[in-house]
Amino acid sequence: MTSGIIRSRFLAPAFFLFILVASPTAGAEAPNASAPFDLLKIGATPPPIDLHPLYGLVDPQFQIYDELVVNKKIKGRKEVKKGALEEFEIRNGGKEFVIHLKKGVRFHNNSPLTANDVAYSLNMLQRSQTYFHPRLKDVTAKVIDENTLALFSENLQDWVPYIDFPLLNAAYEKNHPIEGYIPMGTGPYRFVEYDKNSKILRLERVPGRTTNHPSPARLEYHYFDSPEAATAELLQGTIDFFMGIPTAKVGDVKQRGDFTLVENYYHYTYLIHLNAKKYPLSEPRFRKALSLLINRESLAKVFDGAQNALLPTDAPLYLAWPMSIPKTGKQDVRQALDLFESLGWKQNGGKLMKDGRRFKLEIIFPKELSEYLPLLNLVAKTFADAGIQCAITEAGGFGSFMERYRTGKFEAVFIDSNDGDSLEYSAPRWTTHGDLNYGNYSSKKMDALFKSLKDSKTNRKETKEQIQSLFLEEAPAISLFYTKGYGAFRLSSQFGDSILANPWQLHYLGRDIEETH
């Protein structure tokens, strides 16, 4: 075994046979070095901490693992046929979700997928301390037979959107610890090796898995420490695709005639989530004053060469909801100081003081977001200029960070969130009894607005605007910026018009794509 390379031990014999097949067989496509879709090289950042799908593996997870969801609508009126669920039934007044698995689904070590594996996967998810499990914490599973299981919850409608977790093999997981973990699922691609020295993860398509659109026989994920490094390799022709082009490099890519530029479908919010139980953060006017101190344009300049940029203030509501950066969110130091003073907090000798006590704030962040440390340091300096003593603290890996976050042992946390893309994601964070309401925010008015949005199909735009306005006035969060990511395909990769027209399909290579009407 080559030093620094993690290889799949159980796939070695099958991989050898796969290479020996020189021509396609019925129902399968054999790799061919001269085939136009033989190999696709994808850039990604940052390198994985480990290769387990619940802890470190991100992009390749969609190829290695199947999920329960039968289909998922994506941009362009398309659906992705994916997952191991054949059909389902909703029983007991919406509190029971009976799942019937597809028959014949097998893991890459040839063992069959069973209902016990699904139940085990759910249990692992609930114990993993990732961002998934709070949404599923109240769900229990009961295995009915080998291909059937029932999931129970008092809030079926709240957790159904989150059943797209990776399906794990129970027997395999119990014998393979996280350290040195070899990924093994039921997806269309299987793990070959991960070279830690070159930071390249290699996958090959599973024999017998067919698809109705072009899918390469092999995938390589080339990991880089920064978007700048990945973009440089893309421009040099080392990789075929990268989603995360730095905003400063978008012009360079556009000038090249050998690339197709695409815009990221999702937009992520980066924010500082405040603990509303901690004084004086419990006071909405104090939180608003903190937000008014932030110069978001300066933050954008710090990351002028990175993959993030502020969306315009007039961005459509469905993209910039609920944490857009409207005119009211712009920096106004004078108004901020006036708000502080109205609450008894005054600057004294360069310190923000009340009753002889200086206001101190600690912002924690997970190791996985350490690339944003320059941004957080700029936030700390901004606060310091107003007399606030601000400490920026790395709270360990995501598991350790989440332990502090979800138990309320924090004053402020820096997080990224895709809340702006889905009401289902946002309600748990900004409603009184929401599973993700770690900031202890409570507002009867906000709860009523979310309930109205869920129950009524009319006046939704107006309700969303009210939620956004209320959020900006009193929610315990300081929105900093949105990601607005760009990606580019190298045209010589010959990866097919369907993928170029819909880059989100990259997550679902090897799966059928069907038009819906």
C-alpha cells in the first residue's frame, strides 16, 4: 500500500475484474480510456477531515451513498430519481411514516440493504452531533420486516423534509471506526482510494448501474486548501470543474473561451447567532446596535478574492430570505452608540461600560470555518473600536462546537446556514419551540407568522416580508453576507450539454434524470 493512500480493501477483486472487461456488457458501461466520459476531475475545498459521510465527507457522499428520498426537485423543472424508497404510506393522523424499500438494492460489498440498515442509519444520524440530527431527534424507527420499517414522530410535517440522510450498512459500520474509515454505500459510484499526499479521492462507477444521461466511468475529487488554488488549477487544465470561483476571478474565467460559467443554485448565509438568554444580548435594541456597527462592505472586501460576495439589497425574496442585507442593515455607528446609551451603556475611556462593567463578547466558531478567521478578526476590530472587548475562539471540530452550540453554552457563534432557501429550514431556527432555536429566541408574533405561512396558501409574499422585517428588528442574529458562488466547466471535458445546463446534477451523477411537467 502506498504511503498516504487509503484504499478500499473489500473492492480490490471486483475492481480488477471491472478493468478486465474491455467492452460494455448488458446493463453496464465499462471504463474505456478513450471514451469521452471516462473521467471527470472535480475541484473541491477544503480537504475532508475524515471520510465518513456523517463527519467529514461532503461532495462525494452524493455519489457513494443512496438516500431515502425518492426524488427531489431541482432547478430547471427536473427531478432526480434517487434513494432506496420504493413507496411510502402516511398513517395515524400524520404521525407514522411507513417506508417500503426497493428490493435488490445492494451495498458495494454485495450485502443487501435492509430495513435494519435504515434504522441504524437514523440512529447514527441522531448520535452524530452534526447539523442534521436536531431535526430528527424525536423520530423513532420500528423494523417491520426486511424491506419495511415505520418511522414515528409527533411532528411528521416538520421532519419529512430531512429524511435524505445517507444509508449505512449496520454490520460494516460496527467494524469500521471513523479513523481510517473507508466509505461504503449503495450509490452509483464506489470508493477506490484517497491519496492524502495529493489530496485526490477516486471513485469508479458500480458495474450494472445504468443511467439515462452521460455519467463518467470514473470520478476524481481534487481537494484544495482555498478557492484561489482550485481556480488556478482549473485555469491550468488540471481539473474539469469547480464550483466556488472567487468573485475576483470570475472576470478571468469569462474572458476564456474554453469555459462555461455557471451560477450556484444555493445561497448560504453567514451570520453571528446570539444567545438571547445572555444579558445584555437579551435586549433587542442591544442586538440591533451590534448589527449597526458592522461594515458589511468591508467584510466583502476582505474576501474579494474568495468565493463569497454580498448579494444586492434588492435580491429576490426567495433568495435573500430572511437574512438579506437591506438598507436598514448598513453600518451606522452613531445610531448604534445612541442605542447603547439608551440602555445605559456608555463609552468611557474607550470602553463600553455600564455600572462599572465593560461589555465583553466571545464569538466561537468550528474548526471547519477557520478560513473565515480574517473576517471574524475584522468584526472583532469593529467591535473594539466601539469599546467592546471581543474574543474570537475556535471551539474545536464540528462535533465539539455543536455540543456547545446546542446546549446554549455560548454568547455568540459564527455559522453558515442555508436558511434562506427553504421555509422548512428556517422555522426550526426562528420559532420559540424550534429544534434549531439554540439562541433561545422567543416571539409570539414570529411564531404566528410562521404558522400562517405554513397553514395558508394566500398572502405568502406579504407574510414573508413581515417575517423578514421582524427578523431584522429583533432576532438574535447579525447577518454578515451571503455566498454567491460561481462555477466553471472546462469545455474540453466534453461532459455533455445536460450537465452544463444544470450543474446541480453534479450531485447526482450516475442517477436517472427525468423531466417533470
